[in-house]
Amino acid sequence: MKSFLGTTKADPDVEKREDYWQLIGKRGRIIDAPATSDGRVLVLFENDLDDYGLENHNPVRNSLWICLSDLVTEK
């Protein structure tokens, strides 16, 4: 992940459970490729999101809906 919501730093008042910027530089793989209407894909991260104290309630553990524009994809 190279950014979150198009930025590389969280606002100072963001709650820890919503500080997804902690995942910048972390790796994962797209497990649901069709982008949603807002351009997000489901990414399964290699890291345990609970270790970061992040909200993650998707059916697949350690996955988040992330904008394609926030990702660096390998070919």
C-alpha cells in the first residue's frame, strides 16, 4: 500500500482504530478484484490487522476494502 485515501499521513486527531495509514508499505494481495463503484478492491494483508488495533469486520480476516489508487500492483 502506498497511501490511504490518497494521502500518506493521518490527521493528528484520527482514532488509532481507524489509522489505516499504519499499513502504508505493507503487502497484501487483491482477493476480490472487481472494483466497487468507489474504486475499491478487497485486499488481504500479510499482517494481522488486530496487531495494529485496526477496525476490520470483513468476512475474510485481515482484509480491507482499499482504493486501487492507494495500491502499488506487481505485474
